Amino acid sequence: MITKEEIDGLAARFEVEDFIKDDPIQFPHRFSDKKDVEIAGFVASILAWGKRKVFIRKLDELFGIMEHQPYDFVLNFEPGVFGDFNYRFYKPEDFVNIFSVIRDLYKNDGGLEGLFRSGYEQGNLFPVVVDYFYSRAGNNIGHGAEPGFYHMIPNPGNNGAMKRMNMFMRWMVRKGPVDLGVWDFMPAADLLIPLDVHVARVSREMGLLAGKSNNFKAVLELTEKLKLFDPLDPVKYDFAMFGYGINS
């Protein structure tokens, strides 16, 4: 198994400001107001899958549609603004549904921070968040082979890794040269590692993950292993996984 000295060295090497420019976290970093930051982060995390250069280009396009004013865009959201904007199997109507729910969330229910705080305080973080979105979505989001809305906001009941939502939480809760740390309702110790195929492969090479499935059970297993190195901030090792992967 990788040693604490080795994994700490990797984390320190790659958790630096230069990391931001090639990562989707660049989008919330463009803003200073907390509401702009959290909306930008949530939107960026939704599209952060597939080829990095492609989804970053699509995010640039989306933020252009938003006129680089996320909070103002949400408050004054009109469905027709998206035109034919899409990303892979995310269709315009999927974006309309997402932003319609976010608009209602900010106008009536305390915004993203209030929603995630409520889930955390209930001890049921992701189900509370997902239930809010599912219960307010329109009727044209589909349940077929390519259900864009349900990929944007995945159901934790399906035992998936919830990678993008865990990544968003890392961005919002941790404070450092990369992560923004604008939310303080939970400690970094309670965050979970954002697990994707790359992180899973690297963690197995490091001797930190035994199971073969990249599911939520693996997320919990890996996070507990990382707490052996730093119980107060286990997900900082997301940077170590990144660094190990590009140097192996």
C-alpha cells in the first residue's frame, strides 16, 4: 500500500493554483459572489463528464448563454434561451428542467446551500437533494435509454458512485488553493471521495481499494482508507490520485 509520505507528497504537488486552469473548477473560480460561485459550480459539475476538452468547451458556451451572470440568469430564467444547446444526450429540455428547478430553489427555498445543508442536517444528503429536483421536474424529461435529466441528477438509490455530486461538494466545502470552501455547514472530514474509473484504477494500484465495482460502497471504502492518512481532510487525496495517474 502507498505510504502516507508518498500520498501526502502527491497531494501537495498537485493541489496548486495551476491545477485550476485545466479543470472544470475554473468556472466557479470566475466569480466572487457566493451565489454565483455555487450555481457555477453546480452547473459545471453536471457537465463534467466525457472528454475534458469537449465538456469545457460546452461549458464555455453555456456560460456565454448565461451572460456570465449565473445568479441573475437563474432568477430571470426563460426556457427559450437555450435554443438547441445540447451536450451528448443532454437535450435542451433537460437544461430547461434543471434551470427551472434551480430558479424555484433560489426564489422559494434558500438556494443550493440551503438545500444541501438541509440534506446534511437530516443525515440523508444526496437523497434530499435529488428528491427536490425529481419532485419538481417537468413531464418531458424521459425515462428511456438516454435520460439526460436523470444523468445530470443521478439517483443515489441506484448505488452509483455519485462522482460529480461528491466533486461539487469538495469544491464548495474544502478550502485551499484549488477548492473554494464557500460552504461551512459541514466539515471536510465528512466529504466523500469523487470516484470515477480513473480514481478507482489508481486507488487499486495504490492498494487502497479492494473491491472490483466502482459503486457507492467503493466510495465509502476508499474514503475510509484515506481517513487513515488524514481523518480531517480525506478528499484532499483526490489530487494525489490525479497526480499519480498522470505520472504512472
